[in-house]
Amino acid sequence: MAEEGGDLNFHDEVELEDFEWDPEESAWTYPCPCGDRFVITQDELEFGEEVATCPSCSLIVRVIYDADNLPEPPEEEEVKIKESRKEVVKA
């Protein structure tokens, strides 16, 4: 788990519920200002990690979540339904 108030300079603090599950990466993702996405895996969350990193820049965010009430990744069918709803909204 990341040190509380250590030398880390967080871009922001984001609730896990604001992240989206990416089944291709098997990770939770959140948009980064650089255009890429912050990423944290389910395993990292289960081990108490709270830092999501962007693979394209140096920004990091602190992920706020209740370790005792960690959500399971959505089933693949649920992800497809959400994606199809987004496409309908865009159209």
C-alpha cells in the first residue's frame, strides 16, 4: 500500500465508483488529462494499493475505496450493455 502522505504528488483523488472496468486490460480505468487513462488492477486493489498510474505520463491519482467492501469487476455482459448504451447516447 502506498505511504500515507509520503513523497507522492497526486494529481487528484478519485472514487473507485468513478472508474470504469476495462475487460481487455482486466483493470479499472479513469481518464487522464494527457488523453490516456489511469489504470489500477483488481489484484492491486485487493492487496491494498491506492495509486492508479497513467502509462503515458507521470501523473498518478489516489483511488478512494473501502477495502472491506471492494466491488467485483462487472461481468462481461454488463460491460457490453454499458458500452452499447454509450453508443446510443453518442448517436
